[in-house]
Amino acid sequence: MRDRIERYFEFQRLEANWRTEIVAGLTTFVTMAYIIFVNPAILAKTGMPIAAVTAATCACAAFGSILMGVLARYPLALAPGMGLNAYFTYTVCLKMHVPWQTALGAVFLSGVIFLLLTLGGIRQLLVGAIPKELHAAVAGGIGLFIAFIGLTESGIIVKDASTAVTLGNLRSPDTVLSLFGLALIACLQVLRVRASLLIGVAGSVLTAFIFHRAPWTPQHYHWSELTATALKLDVPGAIRLGGLEIIFVFLFVDLFDNVGTLIAVSKKAGLIDGENRIPRLSRIFFADATATVAGALTGTSTVCSYIESSAGVAVGGRTGIPAIVTGACFLLALFIAPLAGPIPASATAPALIIVGALMTSSIAEIEWADPLVAIPAFLTLLIIPLSYSIANGLGIGICSYALLRLGSGRARKQDWLLFFLAALFLARFFFLPNR
């Protein structure tokens, strides 16, 4: 049996061994385990039961990671995506007043569409339609969006009647706690500690408990409480809502986030072939889309691949075993994490700020010397956090890029899908009510 497993995962060709692969999986889990606490803290603001969201987070991360490891044989772990969970909560549910059940329906539909696009091979067209510089701008804009949410959640930045926002009261106990967590995570990042985010959140929670800013309230739950969000999605409601914009954002960000993470991890692991292609690409996208569908069914926002997988690759992970090990760890966490109870925002906000900072590294990929690229990218970066909407930033970026291509005479016949997407966004901006 062991020999068959090693042949299936190509141990000999990839020069892999069991000890390294298992350690790589554990390393990946430790670096991304913060999502177990941060994702429920964000989604709970929509009214979703926190114990159920915690269970859903662990369940879909376990399912997606194991499926990726077994089917696609890549050391790529999956979990609910940062950025999309913020879009789900703050834009769709809180700003647009969409019930969380309906929002889950939109996530489900985006996963089904992604699955169909994967099976039909249309995803390559979508990847090629949007310039890679806008991929980087969207990722950077989401980073700024997440960081801005963390700054406001911590009280470092507050609303102001005169200037829209201003610096908060840095002497406030909860803000001081957030600043402590931010400094702790930042120092651990500088020291290259792989579990910096998880340690930072845990350290902040412990400090809050010591100074009576967060009472220790371990939760005793029944199975019914863990399944309170399971199968509660409202697909007919999402269709009646006409939320093509919402579905498109879930679909677009998941698609390109997956591509970016996949390329980065594959390059680091040396898994890209001699013709610069990624083997078994259809299986990778299939696993990602299926995990998103499973996430919506269990009760969480869009599931995507995690760049933290590169931590496991860095210690030698090459096969699908690390993803399976990471998934198994999430499966164990499913029975432990809901006991912890709600985590205070002051403890999770620093993680949002640091994750946002790390996501903005993609801005370096933008060709700032070329106005055709720089202007749409800058507008995308700016509008995502300022309008509290990934869709607005993405739409403005695509429209401005298409307009500049036309105006400069650099439009090409193969750009037809880009101009089609721009036309859809223009129709949205001018003919649909601004919600």
C-alpha cells in the first residue's frame, strides 16, 4: 500500500520523503490556523452563529485541502479567503443589506459557475482577458481594504465628521491591546516565525484575559449549534436579488487569487514544467471550485488557495501529502475550536492589518512607468478601500483600462472580452441604483 501511495504522489521523481512531507503539512497548518478564529469573527457580524461558522471554516478547509492533495497532488491548502470574507460581511451583508443566507446563495452560485467554467475550459479566456497588472492591483486593493477594516476594528482609525476619518484614541484599553498585538505579530514576522499570526492572535487573547478585557467564556455546544448555518443558503433569493455583480466579484477574485497563489507556490516548489505550464491545472481548479460549493453549503464565504502553503513548500513539501496533512489538522480543529468562544475584535484586528500589508506586496508587479497600466491600477487600488467595495474598484479599473486602450489606439481584436466586461460594469454604474 505504501509503495502504491508513493508511486501515485511521485515520491521518487520529486525526491520526496514522508517525514519532510508531513512536517511541511504541519507547517502550513500552523501558518494559516489564524483563519479558524479570524474568519468567524468577521462573518459573525452578519448575524451568523459564531460556533457554526467556526465549524464550517474548519470543515471546508479540511475538505478542500484534502481534495486538493488527493486529486490534484499539489501541496496547496484551501480555506475561506481573506478579503472575500470581508466583502461578504461589510459590503454584501452590512452595506447592501443582503441577508447572510442570500449571500451564501451567491457564493454557492459563483462556485457552481466556476466549476462549469473549469469543466468547459473557459477559465483560460477569463484569465487572459484581464491584464495581469490589474490582477496585482485587485490583490493590493483587497490588502488595503482588509488593513483598513483592521484599523477601524481596533480603534486606531475612527470616523470623523469633518475629515471622514481620523486617528482614534490610542490610550483606549482596547486600542492599546490591538497595538500590542500588531507589534507582536510584526516582530514575529521580522524574525521569520512561521506561526506569527496565530501566536499574535493567541497572545492578544491571553493579554485581554489577563487584563479583564475579554472574559474567558468557554462554550459548551451541541451538534445542532455547529450545523446552524449548514444548508441555510438561499439560492432562489440570490437569483431574485439579481446579484450578478456580487457573484462576479466572488468568481473573479477567487479565480485570479487561485491563479496567483498557484503560480507562486508552484514556482517555489519547482512544479512548473519545461514549457512554463502547470500540470493538472483542471484538477486544481476543480478542487477549488468544489471547496467553494462545499463552503457555501456548510456556511462560510468563498474558499480559495492560501499563499501560506508556500511555508510548507519552503521546508520541502512537494507532493499532495502536505495538503492532506493540513486538511487533517483542520478536521481535528473542527472538534476543538468552537469551544473557545468569541474572540474580541481587538485581538483579531492586528491580524487583519498584517495580512493586508502582506497582500499589498503584489503592487510591485505593476508597471508604474506605463500610464496605460498605472492609471487603472491606481484607481483600482484606491477605490476598493475608499468605497468599501471590491466590485467598485474592479469595475473602475477595467473600465479605465478599456477606455485608455481605445483612446490610445492600442485596442486589439483579442480584447473583445475585456471590452464586454467593461460594458457590463458601465451599465452597472449608470443604470443600477448605488446601494
